[in-house]
Amino acid sequence: MEAKSISQKQALTVALFAIVVNSFISTFLSMILRTGMDSSVVTFYRLMLVSLVMLPWAFSKKEYRENMRSISPGLWKLFGIYCLTKVGGFVLWAEGLRLGAPAFTMSTLSNMQPIFVVVFVYLIFKEKTSLRSLGGIFVCLLGVTIIGADNVSELGSPIALIVIVICCCCNALNNVFGRRVRQNMDLIPMMGISYFVAGLLSGLYALSRGASFAIPRAAILPLLGVSLGCTLLGHSMNMWSLKYIKSVTMSILSLLSPFCTAVSAYFLLDEVPQPIVFVGAFFMIAGLLIYQRAEHQAHSAEVPGAAGTTAK
């Protein structure tokens, strides 16, 4: 019932707004890490602050409690994997920045994620993507390659590149399993519980490393920004959209995030993108348009009269 009341246009609008908000993550994290905070400690505070808002909300409403009781054991297992990949993606993202990757470069190279999403949805759930859609993905990734090749020399350590690749795998799996869980679980319980579990796991990891949990004064504002702005608002809107948008589509839309990151990094971190960025941007936008057109035609073919319904 809920799905029918939400149009693709509305879901895409929310998803795009979430991408803009989330594009500040790398910038805020870079500002925090410059104060000397450990990446796992940053992730701990980031997730626990969000869970303090969402977890009480999840258990306060009867409909949410009933929804959680209706979840099957099999889906709870998928939810567990979703939580593990969430904390892995968050910690590795901060770790890549700590190893020296500039915010813009980190955001750009992380857009290898669509490759992994396409592979994982096929291997795990046997979902196929049309050749035309794959062509759009290829053109998008060509743009990512152009930008990434120009910036990869700026990585502070070769290990940073490996960390980014593993981070992409975690985020892709988080996207894939998150969409499966989201089909049957309400957004607030899903986000509240997952943030709390992932926060505890990152806190245990920080303790095992002997990291300090002190928060420098200069880190307070960007920590609030990445927690309550990017994570609470941005990631929650992202997960809401996954109920109505394919995992691959969401990953393709995220290709727009580096340009938003470039703007914030320019004003807050003095990181200036090179002219080649605009060449890469052309290919990324062209690929995005090809992909979206292919997916729209595929959706219209699967649901006769869908185009007419959307127009109304």
C-alpha cells in the first residue's frame, strides 16, 4: 500500500537530496581526523549519537514493535550481515581518510561501488541488469576512472587504495542487503537498531586498539555534522529510498556525490579539483542518463501502462 503511494520521481528526489547531504561526509571526517581522533572512535560516536535519537523512537510506537516481531529469523540474519557491512564501511571510510586520501579523491574512487553492487546482486540474489544499463554504468565508471587516475597519486599511502576497494565492497553489500531488509522492515526500527549495533561493534574495535575516546574541541561541530546531518538525515533518507529504487540505481545516482564533495572540500579544506574533473563529469552524467533511460524503459516494459500512470 505504502509503495503504491510513492512515485519513482518522489523516491529519486529524496535519494538525490540524500546524496547531496552525504557528500559532506568525507569533508567532515577529514576535519575531525585532523584533530587526532582515531577513525574507529569517530565511527563509534557518529553511530551512537544517531542511535540515541532513533532507538527510543523505534521502540516507542506500537506499529514499529509489531513490525519487529513479524520479522522472520532468516531476515534477521540478513539484518545482521547488514549491520556488519555498515560498521565495516564506516570504519574503513574514515581509515582511508586517515591514511592520507583527500576527501574528493576518496569520494570519487569510492564510486567503484556500482561494479560490486551489480556483481553481488547477481551472485547472491540472481538479479540481472540489462546490457543497455550496463553500458550506462560503464560510461559512468569511465568518468570515475578519468577523475581517479588524475588524483590517485595524491593518496597518502598505497594501502589507502586497498582500504577504499574493501570499503566499496562493504558499502555495496550494505546496499544490497539493506534493500532486502527494507522491503519488510520499517525504516525507523531498521535504522535505530542497526546504528546501535554498528556503534557497539566500532566501539569494541576501538577498545581493542587501545584508542582514546577523548573528543577535541575542534572536532565537536564536524562530529555533530557527520552524525546528525549526514548519518541521521542523509543515510536514513538513503535507506528510505531503497524500498522504491533498485540497489544498482542508487549506486549509479551516488556517482554524483564527488562533485558535491568537491564544493564542500574547496570551501572547508582548501582542496581544489583539477580541470580534468570536468571531463570526467561529462562522462559520468552521460552514463547516468543512459542508465536511467534504460531502467525507465525496462520498468515500462515490465509494468504495462506504467508510463501513463507516472505522468498522472
